[in-house]
Amino acid sequence: MSAETGRAAAASSVTPTPSTAAEVPAVDAPPSSQPVGWHHRHLLDVDALTRADLDLVMGTTDAMREVLARPIPKVPALRGTNVTILFYEASTRTRVSFEVAAKNLSCDVVNIAAASSSVSKGESLVDTVRTIEALGADMLVMRHGVSGAPYLAAEVFGGSVLNGGDGWHAHPSQALLDLYTLRSRLPGGSLEGRKVVILGDVLHSRVARSNIWTLTAMGADLWLCAPSTLLRGFEAWARRGAAGRRFTVTSDIDAALAGADVVMALRIQKERMASGLLPSLREYAARYGLTRERLLAAKPDVIVMHPGPMNEGVEIAADVAVDPRSVITAQVSNGVAVRMALLYLLAGTHGRETGA
Amino acid sequence: MSAETGRAAAASSVTPTPSTAAEVPAVDAPPSSQPVGWHHRHLLDVDALTRADLDLVMGTTDAMREVLARPIPKVPALRGTNVTILFYEASTRTRVSFEVAAKNLSCDVVNIAAASSSVSKGESLVDTVRTIEALGADMLVMRHGVSGAPYLAAEVFGGSVLNGGDGWHAHPSQALLDLYTLRSRLPGGSLEGRKVVILGDVLHSRVARSNIWTLTAMGADLWLCAPSTLLRGFEAWARRGAAGRRFTVTSDIDAALAGADVVMALRIQKERMASGLLPSLREYAARYGLTRERLLAAKPDVIVMHPGPMNEGVEIAADVAVDPRSVITAQVSNGVAVRMALLYLLAGTHGRETGA
Amino acid sequence: MSAETGRAAAASSVTPTPSTAAEVPAVDAPPSSQPVGWHHRHLLDVDALTRADLDLVMGTTDAMREVLARPIPKVPALRGTNVTILFYEASTRTRVSFEVAAKNLSCDVVNIAAASSSVSKGESLVDTVRTIEALGADMLVMRHGVSGAPYLAAEVFGGSVLNGGDGWHAHPSQALLDLYTLRSRLPGGSLEGRKVVILGDVLHSRVARSNIWTLTAMGADLWLCAPSTLLRGFEAWARRGAAGRRFTVTSDIDAALAGADVVMALRIQKERMASGLLPSLREYAARYGLTRERLLAAKPDVIVMHPGPMNEGVEIAADVAVDPRSVITAQVSNGVAVRMALLYLLAGTHGRETGA
């Protein structure tokens, strides 16, 4: 597999909407008290979002960051809104990020860890979701090991479903916080033509799948880099491509990192070893681990990202993780602001007629 | 065992109290600010409740449903009240229902899942309850695998104990939400003379035991229907009966369903198979599963209930669960209102001299 | 080992600071709105606290007890402050005590039980702490099985770290609530010259280690009593001593209890049996269990303490636990007030330049 495999056509066909098109709501007040130009009841994946939608999320996130900078980082905007967080997989950062975001908007939050609830008694997902709605939930944040589970939930849930990660499929709030972080850090705030490398276990990564969509939509020159066993299917995706999106798939880390503006390392899940998809962790680290030495090939002001949790010394060296060029901590804190924006915008669709 | 086994005398001896007797409190205000005609400090089972008590719970639940219909479904009535939810068994709906109910009344809520707490270190229940009180709990909602555990807790706890389910013994808030749901749905709001069938694993069901009490107290013509291995002891109970209560025990599902006004299916716990009390699930479903075909024997406007979580295709067919005659979702949402009423009424006894 | 082994010199060198030196803040108002004479950003152990610090904690706890006695036991002092409780070990009383304390100060609380979070995916403690800070935590309460873990956390956390127990090392909030309880109960409120016996598994006890520090600092005549296998290393500590601290180590329970003003029994962890450090529980109970009979050797108004959870019938007899001389329940309720004081005082250092 060469560095050029699957290279899609060069020019981006996405016409940037002027950012004035997306008028940012006054986030101290409830969304119901003002016109908000948002029409998606659920957030299941990023692929349904238009450029104007993305701009509105980004602008609303700016407003939420202003809230977070206050001595008391809270607004009463969603008081009385019940947010239920139903996680079928272990999580710290995504679960807590949504919880803090919801509380900052004055929501009431209910946590359900499926493993320790009666969900373990074998109730179907559909019945669980109907029950959660009947218990008063207005918004349901869910993580599930099966790709597509949140779509099923959205079919029966009367409020808003926010996908907190489903199988290998999608992790839309992560892609949006990554986008927000990049726009904040890149000179000019634009991804247009920037070389962005996603490095690591793309195959099992919902983070990668959602990021592929948003990054190429914003005009980035996207590269996926991993051992070929972890890139299966992506070559075809890249060749097929969306019209005008730049998308390269390679196992050649030198080609990938050369002149990169951004490198996002992905978590290697140790259980992949057993499946034969990967040699030893040591070998993986030697060939694909993101080290300071390897970063010399990238632009001097390259931006280093990681969705966490990190295996330091495997997919990323400990010194790279805390390098001044790393924005890993900013990703986490922007995550709270992005999720506040998402909860706010989605809540605005309740009681209005909208599609999913 | 024939359909007539254990049939108790026909006429109900319960004289309905005029509902004006139970004056509903103004639930926006704290119970301490007004006279509330409620005298039970704890809710351990329904058998201590008089007809006037039941009417007061129903009326207060009406008021709570009005609160739930508001844009912000909350009242400040119990601000500063600490509700601790101590569950020794897994649960979603009951635990979350109490949590949402308490938050809607502006309580502070503490969750303790006993399995993952130091309760697992072998501390006695009595010490755990004393500790929870010393930590500031005003109200203790508990679920425990051992019948009677909440009675032990109530002996040492200075506030109110609410039984969220104890062993096979009782599940009083479930019986009260079932009663509320039936009164809302039955023409005239009365159970008097209505044929109510509880179908399924009665033997292991605290839901059945608590419902038997309230339903017969309200004058229903109650039938229990299950394989005879799951009815042990109930025949004697029915024969002994309470004076004037109608109570039939049978394994004949056709006799049970004939002309029924209400059918409540109970969850089959799969672990019962191992104990030899039941043949295969497939056989159980074939003989006692609630299907549309079987429902033809009931009244055309029969009401279908289930306490959840359901094993669809076993004790209840999937299409019956979502049939327009099913009130399963209403049971869940009424559960929040009933628990708000219970927390409110019980909190009103604090600082007043009352019995348990 | 004789009763006199390791007896340190008699006179206390600690000069009591007049309690007026520690001016108690007005706890209804935020600490940022007034001068507060507290300079420790973290609470990692009690050994860094001066006599004036201890007096300020005690005085602030008095103020918090006054808050707890109100009909609504809450103050808005720390509204908008995010307290994250990260526990790597099971706990009820310490975890809930901090949670209730934080909510009484109007903090937002996030619970993370490490076992069920992605912390289990192998993320390093340092990365977890950085993530928690980026998620918005102002204060981090943590319990960890490894001694020293909170010190590592404090090196990277921008807010305040409160040690909720680390390995065998320290449990500072427990020692402070024990101190507060003793000052409330001892005539004159002084520990000066009082014989205080810590009885039981000292070796594995972080409670003992933190209490040794505060009790001797306040001038108590401290005795540790246990089978010699559970006293390893403490003899040397006692001999070495701090100048002027009274500190006796013995296996002779009769010598220890003779004339005692205070006896604090420690929990025997049953897993110690396997390690060979202890004979059977029955033998331990017979030789070192705190019974009414044994208490006859102590002062008539001896104060009985236990940090909980108790193994009744092992290290303490059930009737002793509920004896009028037992302050075990008072320890738990004082714990909430002490932790309110600690959260309040530590929060006051944010935004000011202070050392750890």
C-alpha cells in the first residue's frame, strides 16, 4: 500500500458558509425564548450536519466557553430539563463531560451504568429507552457497544438522543470537540488545505470515523496511517470518497507525517493483540508510536491530538503527550463547552416540529 | 386446582370513604407549612394503609402530575431534604423513579449501590442505616433481597424509610402506582367489582403480594393465575382471605382471562428454570404467555399491565406490550408522580409525633 | 514487649494557641469574599497542619454544625464549585460524607468509581487527574490503594486535592473528625494529658497513622495496643518520637486500658487472617475485642470510638458499640461538618498564591 493509495481528488467542493449565517443564540436564556437556527432533534452522527450546522455549533461553543470562564460557570438556560446518561460501556471523560455540561446548563442529571442496572436482566434496548422517557428524560446521552444502537433509540425516544459512542461507528461529540480545538489553534481558524494525519487503530475507531467526515467536510487534506491490517475497508472509502474530499490512506508513517499540520494519535486497545491484527505492543510502538523524533518530519508548529485515554509509550510517547504542541488537555476542556452547545441546541428543537 | 379454588366471598366490606375526606395538600409549599392528614412515618408495605390513606396518596399524585405537566416540572417543597437511595439489588426503573421524584421536589439525592460500597465489607444493615442517618439522610429508600429488611431499618432510622422492594415480600410504591394507573383508566375511576388478573410468577413476586392487598381493598375481584408450582401458599391465603375480599387462585388461564377488566403479567425470572419450578421458557410462553389471541377472552377494552422489565415473547408478546390497551408506559410515568406524593406525605410527618 | 516499651518523654511541648488566633470565617458567604487564615491548597495528611490550622478547622467546623442544625442545612458559599470524588476503593461513609458536605455548600458533585470507569482501561493516574481538571473540577477528593497517590495527584492538579485515604498511609479528614469529636466530648475540650488508646490493627491502618499525628500534637498521652505482629515499626516510631510527644506501644491490653480516657477500636480486616498476621477472628476477639468487661478498667466516663465499618463481635462488642459512652454515630455526623469546613477552607486558597 503506497502513500498515494486511495488519494481522492484535490479541490474541496464545500463552499464555506459565511459564519454570520449562523447566528449564535444568547445562551444565558432558554433556547425556547428565541429563534435558534438548528433543526436536528438528535445527534447520532456528524454526517447529517451541514456546514452551517457546524458553524452554529462552533459559535455556540464560543458562547459556552465564555460561560465557563465566569466565576460561577453556570447558566439557568435548561432548568427543569432531565438529561439521562445511559452508558453500556465504561467511560470517564465522555460520561463526566456530558454530566458537567448538563449541570452547567442547570439540567437535572441521572446516570445509569447499564452493567449494574436491571438492564442486565435482559430488557431490550427499546424497552429501556421507552422506560427512560416515561421516567421523565428529555435528553438521552447513550454509549453502546453495538453500532447503530442510538438510531434504534432515536426511533422510539420522544426527546433528543445524543450518541456518546456506538461500537466502531460514530462518536460525533468527539469529532466536534476535535474540530473546535483545531479551529481555535490553527492560524486563521481554517482547516482548508491543512494536512491532518489520523495515526493508529483506525479500524476499531469510532473517533476516526466521525472525524473523517468533519475534517474532510471542512476542507482538510486527511491522511489515515496504520498497519494495513488496521486500515481494511478505508482504502475503498477513500477511493469512492465524497466529491472533492481529500482523503489518503497509507501504512507509510514517514509519508504521512511529512509536513503534517496536525497529528491525531488513536488509542491502541490491548485486546486487539489477541485477535492477531497487531504484533506486540512493543513492535507497534516501534513502528507507529508518535515520538518527538518522528514529529521532526511534521511542520514545526504541528498540533498533536489524542482522544484519550492514552497508552503512554505505545501509540504516543509520554513526552509528546505533554509537549507544548499537544492540545490533548484542551480537547478535554473544549469537550465540556461543545457538549453544552449541543445540549442547548438540541433542547431548542423540543416542542417545535423538526426532523431527526 | 379448579378455577373456583379458594374463591372468597363476593361482597366487598370496604366502605368507600368520600374522596373529599382526604384533603390534598398544596404541593408547591412544604408539607410542614400546612396540615396534612397523613400519619405514617414509613412506607414499608401497603397493608397498614387505610382507604383514606390510599385516597390521599391518589389525590396528592394528581397534584404531582399537574407539577410534571409544567414546563419546569419542579417544586421547592422539600428543599434541603436529603434522600438516600440504598439498593442492594440491581434496578433501573425504581431507583431512577425515586431519584427523579426526589429531585423534582428539590431534594438532594445520594445513591448508594450496596454491591460497590463498603457495605460489601460485611457491615450489618443496622450499622449501615445508622451511618446513613448520621450522614444527614432524612429519607431512606431501600431495596434489599431479604424480606423484612426495611422493617429492621425503620426500627433504627430516625427519618422515613420507604421500601423499594424487599425479597418476595412487598413493593408498596409499585402497588400504589398500579392502583393510580387503574383508577385513571377505568371508567368511573373505581375498581369495585372489576375482574383483575395477575398472571405469572406470583410465588416470587413482591409486586403481586403488594397488589393483592390494595386491589382487594379497593373492591376488585382479584384472580391469580400461574402454573400450580408458582401458586404455593396462595390458595390458603385466598381461602383464609380478608373478610369480604374477593380473591381467586387458579392455574386455568382461560377461566382467569374470561371477561377480565385488567390483566397484569409478571416477569418470569429465568433463573427459576434451574430450580425446577418451571419447565422451559418456551413451554411457559406457550401455556401462560399473554398473547393477542388469549386477550380475545377478556373484555374488549381490557387494560394490560406489566411492572417491567419485560421478557418479551415469554410472559408477554411484543405486540401486546405496545397494544393501545397496554398501560405499561403510563405505569412508569405515574410511578414518578406517586413517588413524589409519597416522599411529600412522609416528609410531612417529620418533627411531628407519629407512629410508623 | 512490655507496656512501657517505647514510652516517650512526658511533657508536651506544644503550646496551645489561644483559639481567638484562628478567626472563623462567615461560612454563609464565599471564602473569596473575606480574609481566611488558611494557606494549604491541598489536604494530603495532617502532618503539615500547625496548631493554628487545627484550631481554624475546629472553629470552622463549629460554624458548619450550626448550618447543619438549620431547617435547610445548606449555604450558597461554594456555588459553581465542581467537586469530583474519585475513589479507587469501595467506600460508603467517606464518599457519601464528602458528597453531602459538598452539596451542603452548593457545590456540583461528580462521582467517579474508578473500577467501573475507563480508568480501568489502564490510563495513568496523572493522566486521569489532568483529565478531571480539564473537565472542570476545582476540588478533587480521592481514595487510592497506593500510599502517596494523592501527592502525585497534587503535583499535577491545578485545584485542591483532598486525600480521602491512601493505602496504609493517611486519612486526614478522619483524624480531624476524630479530633473534633473528642474536643466536643472531653471536659474542657482539651486532649492535654488525656490517655487515648488506639486498639487493633494499627499496622494496616491509615486512620491510626493520621490520628497518631493529631492526637500527640494536641498533647494526648497516646497508646497503641495490638498483637505484636500488628505493631511492627511503631515501637521505633514511638522511641524516636517527636520531641515531647507521649506515645506508648504495647501488646498488653490491660496496661493499655487502665485509666483510659478514650479507646478507639480499629477494624480488623478479615483478609489479614490469610496473611498469617493474625490467628483466628475468634482468638483475636477473645484477646483484644473491646467488651464491657474490659472497659471496666478504663475511666468510668471513657469515650469509645470506631472509624467504621465495624465487625461487631470481633474488634468491638455489639453492646459497646451502642453504649452511651460510644460516640461512633457522632463521629459520622461530625465528619460531614468537618468536611464542609475543609472544602470551604481549601476553596478559599484558589486564586490566591499559596503553597501546598
